[in-house]
Amino acid sequence: MFDYETMRLIWWALLGILLIGIAVMDGFDLGVAILLPFVAKTDVERRIAINTVGPVWEGNQVWLILGGGAIFAAWPTLYATAFSGFYLAMFLVLAALILRPVAFKFRSKLDNARWRAIWDGALFVAGLVPALIYGVAFGNVILGVPFRFDETLRMTYEGTLLGLLNPFALVCGLVSVGMLTLHGANYLALKAEGPLVDRGIRMGRTAGLTTIVLFVLAGLWVAYGIDGYSLAQMPHDGPSNPLMKSVTREAGAWLANYRAFPWTEAAPVIAIAMLAASSLLLGMRRAGLAFIASSIGIAGILATAGLALFPFMLPSSLDPRASLTVWDASSSLLTLRIMLAVTAILLPVVLIYTAWVYRVLRGPITEAFVKDETRSTVY
């Protein structure tokens, strides 16, 4: 079996894969919700947009559950620290995620324009808030989170919800909103028809180009305006105690991995290239290719952040020594091995089932479809 160092690296990579899965699979239905008030002008068009994601959004959230479960089991110190520190922000995300199914189910209960407008607004909020908060959280991780541990490893967090909404984190939040809006526009172009798609294409291309600009801005900000964290040499197979190391903060430290391993520079290049290609393909009405390109672009953006941070997972701005890394925040070797075996069995099942569902649900959502009263699942 793999040794402790290798298992920690494997689970760091798996966590990245799960985060990408959340962004790609749950991201396009958040993007469709963000676009809803701007691209759907009539009730029929709004129903078409909603029904493109209505049958699949619940299944997409399996990736969110998998991600949370992986952090809980593989990185318990990270789970406890992040969920405690970002408690109010995560409460907002949870409230938005609860609001979404309520809006889906209640919208069609009354044939009343004001009633439906209220729930359409709720869907927009339920799409925008998680997309924004996810990006804001990533931005704060790059900046460093205000927590510390005492000698008994009891954590203290000294930040506030408003403190999370700092300028750099908000730029990262807008990157998240932009890339998911492009992703949602690609999905609409793939699954819908009519003027709804035309408006979605225009907004999607604008979102894609805006995301590129903001992503480059965030990268320059990291390179020249933010002190990164540098880890002193420490054993990679030692105990999970974050206080048994030395950490310093210095300008340009987040670029150290890119300087040491030039191949990592492929991540931001791929992100920019794929976002640009997705915007171009969307304008050419090559929706399938555009959706694939935006998926790869999203993966590139998340990989850019993950590779820059490695081996840090949650840096501490109060006490850099307390920062959580791949080498000191994991579960035991036995736990990681058991989880890897379970993942090797269950993850392919999730992938196969997801592929089967999307094959069954292939084809566009049309006006005739949403007006067919014999379909009990139409929203």
C-alpha cells in the first residue's frame, strides 16, 4: 500500500478533483439561475430555462456532499477550522441551497405572475449567493484566514463576516460568478431553443471575457500585492500537528511552485485559453464544445489556485505557524487507506450513473415540452 506521504498527496489531489466536480457539475445550474432574470423575458422562457436544470440539479449536488464528506474524513482539522471560521458565510450558502428546491417546487403552484416573479427572484439569489461566496472563500484562503491554535490545538477564530468581503476576495468572488455564468450560458445553449438562447449567448460571452480580465487581475494582485506563505522543511510523514513547523510570510511566495516547477504554469494558461475558446465557440453556436471548454477553464482556474497554495490548505494570518498544510492536517494513514478503497469503488459508480442520467435526459427543452400538461415533472 502507499506510504503516508503518498496517501496525503493522493487525497490532496482527490480533494481538488472533487472541488472541480462541484464547480463543473453544480456550477452550470447556478449559472442558469444567475442568468434567469436577464435572458428569460416571458413566463414560457423562464419555464424553459428552469426545466433545463430542474431534473438534474439535485443529482449535481452529490458532488457537494462528496466534497464535504472528503474534507470531514480525510482532513478533519481543515474541516473543523474552515467550517468554524466561515460559519456565517457557509450559513448563507446553506440558506441559498435550501431556498433553491423551495423555489423550484413552489413556483408552479399558482398561475400568478407576481407569485412566480417572487420565486424567480429567489432562484436568482440561490444561484448568485453560492457562486459569489465560493469565490470569496478562495480569495480569503489566499490572503490567510485569522485563526490560531493554542498548545492543546484548540482553535480560535478572530474574523467577521464583513471582514471576508475584502477587495481581493470580492474580485475572486466575481471570477467565480463570471465563470459559472459562462458555464450556465453554455448549458442553456445546449438545452434550450429560441430567443432565450440568443440572449444567453450574448451574456455568456460577456461573462467569459470579464472572467478572463478579472482572473488576470487577481493573478497580478497575488504576484505583486499579496504576501504568500513559505514552509520550512518538515517531515512529510509526521503526525498531524500544525504547530510542529515553522512558516514565514514573504512577497511572491505564492509563485514559488511556479518558479520551481515550470509545468505548473500550464494551469493558468489553460484556464485563459479555454475561457476564451468557450466564449468564441458559444458565439459560433457550438454549444457542446463551448460547454467542454468552459469545464476545462473552470478546472484550470481551480488548479491555478491549488498549485500556488501547495502544500498549504488553509494559511493563518494570525499565526503563520498554525497554517494547515497537506503534511499536518490529515487523518491517520489507516483512515486515508480505507477511504481510498471506498472511493475507488463508489466514485466510478457516481460517474457511470451521472453519465446514464444525462444520456436519458438528452435533447432540448422546447416550448411544447413545458406546455405539455401530461408531464408531471415539468416546473
